Amino acid sequence: MFKICPSCGGEFQQWVTSCPDCAVPLRAASADAPPPDPRAAAREFPPARELVCIERGDPRALHEIAERLQAAGVSCRIDAYPPDEPIRLGGRRGSGVATSFGIYVLPAEVDAATRLRTELVRESLPDAANLELASGSELSACPACGEPLPDAARECAACGLAFPETGSEDS
């Protein structure tokens, strides 16, 4: 079951309460109603390849960040990482590596989204309150478990915490 926006026809997961674009409450989709045109929602928000990934991880864990962003009026999408990668299920009878997922935002909203994600991390990990999470900074230890990290680590080998690509510029 999913929810739809009565204004734009966008389709959302059950945990979303209001449309991030229209700011109206969502309603449960009924079996009688025709499904909304997926092309309408796609016109409203660009595909992941045109957006910026601010965090990678399990989709169930990313939804907390998505809720925080949407509550602050920042539109976002949880999609495969890297963009346009086919979704693969993993872990069943050696079926291969599962798809990574990321949370994507518009380029103009990266700073606001990063600030909100950082606030959420600091609330979730009080010991990380003094940790500098500025874009482009190198972490020497995982903020979640404290395990030492190699240079330019994309995720913690010990706990699996994924670090977003910062897009730092080499000058």
C-alpha cells in the first residue's frame, strides 16, 4: 500500500505524511482509483543522475534522513547508488552483491540537506558532537564505532557506516 498526493499525484511510501513539493497531506491510495501517472512525478523531481547523493546506506535507515529533509522542505529521493544502476537483491543463496542505495537532493539544496543530516547524526551519536563533519574533511576514525579508517574510506569496514561523496575539489 502507498500514499498519493491529491495535488500533484505523486506516489509515496507509507511513512511519508505530506507531499514535500506541494505541502499537502497525503492520502492512502485506494484499489478503485487509477494509479497516478508516474511521469507526472518524474517531471516534478529530476532523476537521481541529475541530483547529488548526500548519504549512502540501507533504504530503511535512509528513510529517517528523508523524513528530516522533507519536514524541513527539502525534496529528496532514495534510489540506487550509483544512479541508474539496476537494483540487485543480494544475500540469498549467493546471489551476488546487493544494490547500494543513496539519498539524493537537488544541487541547490545540498548545503541545507548536509546540515540537516549532520544534525541528525549528532542527535543519534551524542559522542560525535565535537566531530567536524565539514565537506572535504578526512575522518581518521568512524564516528559511529571509533574504528580507525584508511585514507579516503567510503565506508567503515567494522560497522558498515557509509560516508557520502563530498565532491571536494582538488585545487
